[in-house]
Amino acid sequence: MAKNAPIGDNARRGAVRDRSQAFNPTTQTWTKRDAGNGQFMDQKKDGEPFKGVRKEHKK
């Protein structure tokens, strides 16, 4: 996982590993996935993408 110190500055050093995110056009939200098994992990409520997580591209 990425390092977030110092706490409170709202910045991330490095990328989040073994994670990706895809946009769901039906619900207009971003969904985070585990790269190892492809399982969905989390979904954002506000419609903004996750910070530091790579985006999946359409094929």
C-alpha cells in the first residue's frame, strides 16, 4: 500500500499497488477492484475517482 505520512496533509506518496478502479456508467460511480482475484472491493459515493489508484481502460 502507499504511504500517507505525514497525516493530515491530504497527500499520498507512491501509488496504491494491486488495485485498480473502473467507472460504472450505470450508477455514475468509481469501483475499486483487487488485481489479484478481480474481486470488487469498494465504491465511491461522491462520483470522484479514488486517489492514487490506477484506472482501467476500456477494451
